[in-house]
Amino acid sequence: MKTNFHTHTARCGHASGSDEEYVQSAIRGGYQILGFADHSPWQFASSYRSHMRMDPGEQFQDYLSSIRALRQKYRDQIDIRIGLECEYFPPYMDWLRHVIQTEKIDYIILGNHFEYSEERRFYFGREVVDEQTLDRYVNSALEGMATGLYAYLAHPDLFMRGYPSFDRHCEKASVRLCRAAKQMGFPLEYNLCGALDDRRTGEEHYPHHLFWQIAAAEGCDVIIGVDAHSPGALEDDSLRQAGIRLLEGYGARLVESIPYLNANG
């Protein structure tokens, strides 16, 4: 079964295309399940406003109503799911749990972008540069994974976006993360948006092959995530097939499905 649970919308401010164009591209791309997981809104206690996510009011309600309408319209052609890509922000987890229950969100994925809260602006995709910051990244990911709320960890090797090279500290941190994921039965996402950036730049950041060697050796479940920021990403299968070849070459266990949080799943 061909599935993708990591799809953004223009509401995040760094994606393009209409919601319906993503659905139509997924159908043309041969997907049986399309999950939308745009960057979660957060009801911040401060006056901070994010530049990378929808607001928790009108935009969020438009997101929900739009995807619900498309799920009904295309119900005979594709299974559409409503999700969110969320960080682990300890001060706001009660709010997130309330949103999941009230809005009947099908699933959430863990996008470990910021430590503690985006308000602190410690971005793991840029600030992880040494052993101490690597540990902070892994600690945040493991705490989020332990909540039992998230379906999988998106781009687990995001730290390689800012780290200079995959050294012994990266190896140690990756083993700790992957070993815990295996023990929890928590899938890790091989991210095709990162692979696209690597193709464009000619540099390897994430997905990083050394991380995925470790993930396979530790016996982790791996899910492919398109992390689509434009509809066309759901029609170009070249990065997906290259990723599958790489992962299967390492002996990784690929999975295509996730558990849903609510009864409507």
C-alpha cells in the first residue's frame, strides 16, 4: 500500500498549492492514503507569533473544514486523513490534547523543530552543533515519543542540517535515539523533502545515510514521508524509490500504516 502522512498546505507560509491540488496529485501518484499534517498551531501564552504555522483560530478551522470536505468529495478515490505535525512543547501539551480530542484529529506526527517552546527560538535544525546540543535534541525527541500521542518521529536526523559532519557524537546520539525508538515500537521517518534539498544542493544533510545505517541495525520501523510542500512532490516517485532502495539495502523494516487517535479512524 502506498501512503503518505506528511503533507503541508499553504497555510504554513512556506508551501504552495491548494488543498485539492494535493489530493489530485496524490491520486495521480497512486497513493491509497493521504494524510495532511500541516504545522500545528499553538496557543502561545506570550505575544509571540510564528512565521511557520497557521494561527489557532480562523486558519485552523479553515484547515479542518477544507480537509473534511475533500475527504467526503474524494471518498471513493482515496482515503484522506486529518493530522498535524507537532513539536513537543511541555507548557502546551494539555492544550494540544484538548485540540486532538475536540477536533477529532486522526493522528499527529512529532516534528522536533524547537526545544521546549518555539517562543525560545532554539531551532534544532540550526543550533545543534556539538555533543551538548545533540543531547538536547535527543532528549526532547524521547520525551515527546514517551507521551504516546505521536504516530512517528519526522526527519529524526534533522540535526544534520546544522551539524558540520557525522562524527562520533552523532553516532552516539543516533544509537541512543534509534535504540529507544525500537524499544517503544516508535517508527522513524525517512524524509523526502530533506532528500529533495540534498539533491538540489548536492550536499548530504538529512536524510543522512549513516543515521539510517544505525536505524536499520537497531531494528527500527521506518516510514517514508514525502513532507510535501507542493502538490508535485506527490507525483515524482524518484526520491521515494531511491530511499526504498537505500533502506532495503541496509535491511530496514519499512511500514506503511500508522495508528489513529480517535474512534473515527
